[in-house]
Amino acid sequence: MTNITQTLSSLFEEMMGGEENRSDVSVAKLMTALKKPNNDTFDFGTLVKLVDGWRTKLNLSKTDCDYCDGFRDVVLAYNGIHGYVSLIICLFGSLANALNVAVLTRRDLAAAPINRLLKWLAVADIFVMMEYVPFAVYKYMILPGQREMPYRWAAYLLFHMHFAQVFHTASICLTLSLAIWRYIAIKYSDRSHVLCTERRCSTAILSSFFIPPVLCIPTYLVFDVHTAIVWEQNRPIVLYHVDSDDEGHLYQINFWVHAVVIKLLPCCILTLISLWLIKEVYSANEHQKKIRVYNACPINDKAQKRKCKGDKRTNRTTKMLVAVLLLFLVTELPQGILGLMSGLLGRCFFKRCYNLFGEIMDALALMNGAINFVLYCCMSRQFRLTFRHLLWRAKIQRWPPPQPSHSDGLHTAKTSVP
């Protein structure tokens, strides 16, 4: 009872402080007046109504908190169906990424460093989507029908926030590693066998999973389980929710780290690398056109034909990775911008806009992880062939094995996805 009294009293004092000419009002006298007749308990219903009245009278609810009002109706309309949309995306994405892992671990694909990065990217996305399923089911299908927000739900919500952020950040680190790896492999192709080694690939993968928990430390310290009191059925009810502790320096640092270090900085790096890769793809296409014009690849020259096929395969790999990077930019850049503005404009913008667009940002992030399988199938011939072989393995095993070619032992072990 004392905690409830202190909470409501602090809230009332905060709002009374919004107007200088009200300094003569005694909060102690007010609390005494709110005591029920012949009883030492407080009339919480009257106090809550009084607080709401002062909030309206002092116009505190409107102060600097009119951000994103023009989008609110449209976004809220989507938020009403987000639970069902996210479940569909998560179920499809979990299955698709499981197939990615199954295909990319085949013998003829598993040895290539690019494919190892893609495999662990799929693993990180699986963890994010599988954990999102119980969150979506409870929040959008079970919780709306309840009259209370229990502590166990708030505790799980806090776990969900940290778990999803850590593994999604790992996905971002893997995507960044993927782009840098491809850039080095093409820019320094003559030294790629020295720079792009198996050991460095393993280091990049391990770093992508160990760095995110460190980057997310400010989030662990800022957000916690809080209580809110509402008056319902003639009694005060305590509702548990997850919120930030304060608006101090740690609160600002958290949004700067999340927006700049985790979101915007990778987006800027990926933008530069993607533009460079697009330039390389364009140059390769122009080179292939010149080769066709001057017939530099005669049919009877096996060495030249093999080189042309290798160049086309490299070109397809680059195109596929550019598609993956551009999809990442489309889904992650808006989150980084909203996070940056939350750090600049403070808690009010976070409450009015960042929380408002939370469901849409979740849907974009889930879509980014779910659609990679479609990109691989559309842009990689070898991925399609391996997936087809995996899907119909029982039937293929009945067929006579193909005759091995002289080049099988030289190239299949180090082939990337396309």
C-alpha cells in the first residue's frame, strides 16, 4: 500500500510542478483529504481521476509528444494484424532457413567460406524466428483477452527483448562479414588464398556471435521490469511492464550504440561495398560482352571455356550477395534512423514513434531473414541443383551414379553457392 501511495504521490507532484503558480498547494493536505471517511486507507479511484484531470488541465500529455500523429492510424491498423503476419513469416522463415542450413552443409558447398557465413547467418535467423513465435502467440492472441499483465509476462518480455537483439545483431555482424569477405575476395583476387583463409572465416563467425552480447550491455542496464497502477473494479491493480529506468546518460548511450554502432554504421559500410560490387558486376558484364564480340572464348578451347564459366559463376555469386545486402539495407536502415532520432529527441519520441513502429520494424527484420532462401533459389543454379538433390534424394539414389569428370576433384570442394 505504501508503494502505491508513493507512486501516485510522485506522479502528482511531478504534474503539479508543471505550473509555477501552484506551488502553494500542499500534497500532504491533498493526501489527507483523499482518505476515506472513518478509514485510514486512501481513495485511489479519486486520486487517479484527479491526476488525469491535472494532466489534461496542465496540457502535460501534449507537451512535445505529438510526433508521428499523421501516421498513427495507418500504423495501428497494421498493428492489429501483426500477430498473424509475424507468425506466418516466422514459420515460413524457420523452415526456409533450416533448408538453407541443410543445403549449405552438403559436401560440395560446405567448404567454401562464403557458404559457411551464409549457413551461420541462417542459424542466427532461425533462433530469432523460433523465439518470436511464443512471443507473438502470447502477446497478440492470449494477452489481449486478459485483464492483467502478470509479472512472468514482463520477465519473459525482458528476456525476449535481449535475446532477439543479441541474435539479430549477430545476424547483422554476419552480413557485414559476408560483404567484407566478398569485397576482399574480388578486390585482392591475386592474394585471396592468403587473405581469405578457413581460419579467418572461423574467426569472423565466432566474432559475430561474441561481439553482440558486449554491444548490448547498455540495453541490459537501461531496461527493467516496472509497475503501473490502474483503478479497476473499485480496487487498485498493479500491471507489470518493461520500460527504461531513466533518461540519464546511460539512456542516451544505449540509443546511440543501438542506432549508430549496430544499425547505421553497418548500413553505411554495406552501402559502400554494395555500390562497389554493383560496379564490379557492371564491369564484368561489359567484359563478357567484349569477349562475345571478339569471340575470345572459342568452343574448342577447353581452358578458355572453363575460365569463362568460372567468371560467370563469380558474377552470379556477386549478384546474389548484392541482393542480400540491398535487402538488409532496406529493412535495417529505417530502424537505425528511428533509433538515432530517439537518442536525439529523447524519451518522448521513443514512446510516440519508436514504440508505434515497433511491429513494422519487427516484420521487416523477420522478412529480411525469411526471404534469403528465395533469393538463393532464384539466383543460384548450384543451390537449386543441390536443393533438388536433397529433396529427391530417395529417388536419385535409385539412379546409376554419374561418371566422374576430371575436374570434379579440383573444383567442387571449393565452390560457392552459384
